[in-house]
Amino acid sequence: MSAEANPPVEQEPIVVNQPPNGQKPTSHSGGAALEMRSQSFSGPLPPPELLGRYESMCPGSADRIITLAEREAEHRRSIEHAVVAAEVQQGQRDSREAQRGQYCALAITLSAIAAGAYTALSGHEIAGSIIGVGGIGSIVTTFLIGRGAKEPVPPPPSPPTQPKNNRRKK
């Protein structure tokens, strides 16, 4: 689009209930003045001006508010420390469990190979092959299935919501 197609629009302020001759509105002139202020802050401590007003209204309150904020911060840090420590311990337990599983898988695989070799050397080559390959195959399958289950699967995207009748009328 060009600048000529959309020229800038000048806006004029709108004055509601303005008293005549530029006088200030009073309750007798029919106009009303309303002033509304809102103040907010984030964090454990109020701004210094507000903290000073608390102190002037109730001596010692500023110190109590600061002490409360310090205790809350220390509590939050101790909770975060406990959560991190628990996550580290859980990771160590998971690692030990995985290691034990790998040792068991090694023992099962070596046993299957030994049993298959013994059976094959005893004159039953087909049975020995089935025992050896079956033992190794079951362990490989377990590892592949277990590894696939640990990978996070993203949720399928939700279909966009459309009106039921989306045909265009001609």
C-alpha cells in the first residue's frame, strides 16, 4: 500500500463535562474529577518510599519486613538445594540400576553362547545355533525396545479449530 492511500489521521482530545469559561470542575458545577493511582512492585521488598512509610506508621516494621524477606530467600535457596540434591541422587540410582542390567545381560548372553556352543559340539548343531542366536537375539531386542522407550515422543500437533461450515458462498 502507498502512503497516499492511508493518510495520517489527527486526533483531537475529547473533553467531557467541561465547566464553562475554563473553570475547574467542582461538585457544584456538575463536573467530577476522578484520579485513580495504582502502584505495584515485584519481589520480596517494597520500594524504599513505601518501606519508609511502613516504618513511620509502625516503628520497627521495616526491619521486620527485611528480616522476613531474608528468611524467605534463605528458605527458597534451601528448597532448591534439596531438589538438586534429590535429582543427583536419583541420577546415581538410575545409573547403578542400568549398570546392573548390563551385567545381567552380559551374563545371560555369555550363558546362551556357552550353552549353544556346548550343544553344537555335542552333535546337535541346529539346536546349538537356535540356543545361541535366540539368547543373543532376545538381549538385542530388549536393548532396542528399551532404548526406544526412553526417547521422548513429542505430542502430536492439535488440529486447528475451524468452523463446521467453511464453504464459501458464491
